[in-house]
Amino acid sequence: MNLRSFITCTGLGAIILLGSVCPVSACPPAPGAVQWKTRDGGNGHWYLRVGSPGAPGWEAARAASEAMGGHLVTLTSAAENEFVRPMLIDGFFNVSLLGGYRVGSEWRWVTGEPWSYTNWYGGEPNNANGNEFYLASWVTPGTWNDVWSTYAAGYIVEWDAANGCAGDINEDCTVNGIDLAYVLADWGTVSSRSDLNSDGAINGVDLGIILYGWGSCP
């Protein structure tokens, strides 16, 4: 976690205090990544569809995702599956490799999260070739299929966290005059937008966060 994540503000100043965290806006972990924002009911994670990996197959996609600092996407709820669904549309068969795999008769996520939600395409999983141990999206965007290890396709990367900085109200990865303008416009109100330390008021504490975090996010 970067230094700006560990700030508590008093008055117009900022005091670095490890273990006390002010709100931090996140920046994309990779160009083109899209965030499922918490204010929209999401989990704050980032998602990106990547073209077919250099070496075909699920294991290559898993390794490539982890090399990017993320993991193959784990779709653990209907809401998350729906958020990712538009990324799965490719104009062909809408296939993207996902972060699920089978051990025996048990399906698992690469993150170890509980396997409780599924959205299989009709008739799937069917282990058609006797070697379909890996998860992919399928023809109807948002539905799933089991595929073999060397099935070459694009894949979805998910990041659980990303760099960011306190004071980036408009989430453009820079703390600048735009963010300052938000604080000044909301001064003395109870606007959640500019209440950077979540104390129920827009005041010098929030201004201090803006001034401390001024500049590009790390």
C-alpha cells in the first residue's frame, strides 16, 4: 500500500499515521481495465479482456494473468457475471477463458473462493472430449462451458486492488484543481462525494487531504 493510503488529516494539515486509512481512489492496473465501482454495487475490482495468449490454452492464460499482477476472472455472483458479460462479446463465439477449473468432479476458482454460483450454457458442462477441465464463456454471452487445456482463446483478467491516491475525487488518477473545486463547492455540506475522511462534514480536513495528495497518483 502506498504512503498516501496511510494518512489521517487534522485541521488543514496531513499527518502520516500508519494503520489509519483515508479513502483512496484507484487507478487502472492496466490500460483499458474497467472497474466495478463500489458505489455502483460492485466490489471495486478491475477487469480486462486480453487477446489470445502467446502460448495457447488455459494454463498459459492463467500464467499471463498472474504476470500482469492479477488472476483469471472469478465470477462468484450473478451481478459480477453480468458486469463482465459485455467484455465477453467478440463477434464470433464469445469465448473467453475464465478462472475456473475442475479436479475430479469438483469445480474450483483459482483464488480459492467458494464455488457457489454457476451459469452454464444449456447442456454444459459435458466433458465432451473426456478432457474438458477448464472454464470458458460460451456462445450466449455470460454463459459458461467446459473446455480442454489447449483451447486457444482470449481471457479475462481480474485485479483485486490497484494503485490510487487519497483526494482523487473524480478518479482521473490525478489530484488537482478539479478535486479542489469539488471540495470548495461542497464546503460546509454533508456531501459524500467530497467527504474524504468520512466524518460527515466537508471542511479543512478534506482540504488537507487534497493538498497532501496533490499531483499524479503513483
